[in-house]
Amino acid sequence: MTLFGRTLDGQEIAALVFMLTALVFWIFVYRGERGWARWFTRWEADRKARREAELAIGHKTDAPRGPWG
């Protein structure tokens, strides 16, 4: 196989395939991590909005609970 005028042997082709496979793997990992961060940011914003809505209504979120207060 010739790439940019250089003849590649089996070991160089295998290394090239491995590096391309690693690149594809890391692209998928990055996409998953970015999706997780996006989900967490959205969840945190929704949680904050719910808490602020409860406080605006007048509910006490730190009220004693249970039979012993």
C-alpha cells in the first residue's frame, strides 16, 4: 500500500488502523461524556427551578419531618 508516496508495510498499516480505531473510540467517549454533562446541567437547572417554585409558594423545605420533629 502506498500513502503519500511512501510504501507502507504490514506493521505500519496495523498501527494506522489501530490509531484510527482509537480515534473513533475516543470520539464516541467524548460524545457520551458531553451528553452526560448536558443532562446533568439540565437536571440541576430543573431541580433549582422546582425548589424556587416551592419557596415562592411558601412551602418550607426544611420543615421537621417524622414523629420526632
